Amino acid sequence: MGSNGVILGQFMPPHLGHVALIRTASYLVDRLTIILSTSNSDPISPAIRQQWMEALFPKARVIVCNNGKTPLASNNPKWAKIIRGFHPAKIDRIIGSEEYLVHLAKDLEAQHFILDPMWMAYPANSTEIRQNPFDNWESIPSFVRPYFQKRLTMVGPESTGKSYMADFLAKKYGGPYVPEYGRPYERFRQQGDYRAEELHFIVDGHEAHRKPLSQKAGPILFEDTDALLTAVWAEMLLGHSLPDLEARIKLPDHYLLLDANAPWQEDPLRYYGKQEMRDKFFDKIKNKLDKFGASYTLISGDWNERNNQAIKVVEKMLTNK
């Protein structure tokens, strides 16, 4: 029949020590149940933590146990009764790193495995991660990182250095960055006037690209363009706004708005090379940022000045955790 094992924890958030612990547990039993202990005052919602645990450990069963005011972590024998309610099948092994599991295992008539109780192999701490995620970034599993990550998005007219700036910052602070999806879409689309649905395709591609890249990026996710800038493109290309597209805008933590005075570089994929059109494009972007109440910094000057202005913004974002 095989053995049943249970591992308990708050996982708020799960860190690489938890990952190692649960992977070790999976070698000790044939079927593993993760009991996610929660309370009404948890700073990270049970639903989010359940999603994390199910994504990190798809072969395990994840059960949420909400105990009202106190988490499931004490010597009180009532927890054995609660666990039996969730897990009526015989539990062979209780696995974890806390001493209270010795008493719980006895109450459940199971064998306890207390693994790395001092967290020497992985000196990570969920409380420290919550309080200071950026200084503990390497201890956060990739799937969990977007929860703590900040997003900095480059917007501006064409040929103002958005992709250059995103790449520059990602190389300096940790990448990858999210590239603009509109350029490859433009390259391979059929010629002719744009249709409204195509702008949605661009947002689809960009957002889909962002999700996996955010898991590999550092504390700041650098992004070239987003749905807000695509909404401005809709006005430029179609002559009117797209309310259904604007409803999809999810503001980042901050924008870098690159002004329209950078030298124009000719490119067959670009549309608006005349300065009056670049200025019009810039004004529309600024108005859209203001309409949505977005947080942004204007970036201007020569390339060196732009780099320095952007660095100051990133340093401030890293400090204001």
C-alpha cells in the first residue's frame, strides 16, 4: 500500500529551506500531504500560499488548515484530532524541523523525522524574508519571487532608448528584463492598417512573456513597454482609444518616462520619425500616465544623464522596501 507522510508549516512564504525539507520528505514516504497552517491574522493570505505550495510540489496534496487566531504549531493534543479529520488514513511519518512534531507524532502514533532543526543547511527564515525580501532574495523560490518583486517599466515614444535602458538596468541590477512584444509582432504581421484586436494580441504576448521572466529576475523587474503604452499606440494607430484594452492596464510600481528628444534612429519597424509626431506621442503617454494616477519619473538629457537618473530611481526603489 505504501506509506503516508505529513509535513506541517505556515510557509509564509516558503523558502529554499522549505523546498529542501519537503523534497527530503518526499523520499521518506510514498504519499505526502502538506498541511498549510493558517490563522486569521496572517500577513500573506492562505489562498496565495496554497497556490505557491501546489505549484512547487504538484505531486503532494496540499490542505489548508485555518485555526482562527493561532497557527497549528504547539503540543496541544487537539491538533492530532484536527489532522485526523483532514487525513483519516493512517499517517506513518510526521516530517519537519520543529520540536513540537515529536509530541504530535506520538499523538498520531506515527514516526517523527526532525530534519535540520537548526536550519544549518539552508539558513533561511520566513519572517526575515517578509521584513526584508530583497536582502534575502536568493532564499526565495522563483515561483514566489513575483509576490515581493517591484516592477519598473520604460515608456516613451519610438527611438528614445526604452529597450536600451531596460537592458542596461537589468545587467546592472539583475535580469532578465521583459522585452517589448510589439516589435516582433510588427515584424511578422500582415501589412495593412491595424485592427483593434491586434493591440490586444500585443498585450497578450507581452503579459504572457512577463510571467516566466519575472520568476528569473531580481528584486526589480525591468520592463520595456506595457499595456498602458500599447493603449497609447492604439490612439496613434487607430485614431481613438480602446476602453476594453485600457481596462487591462495593471500599473507597475513605477514608470520611467523617456522624453522625445533622444536622437532618432531609422528603423523599418518604426512609424513616427518627425519630431512633431514624437512630441505628440510623448504628450499622449504623459496624459495617459496622469489619467491613471501612475507613479513616474521623467528621464531626459544625454545618454549618460539618462542612465544616472534611472539609477537613482532604482536605488530608491531598492531602499523603500
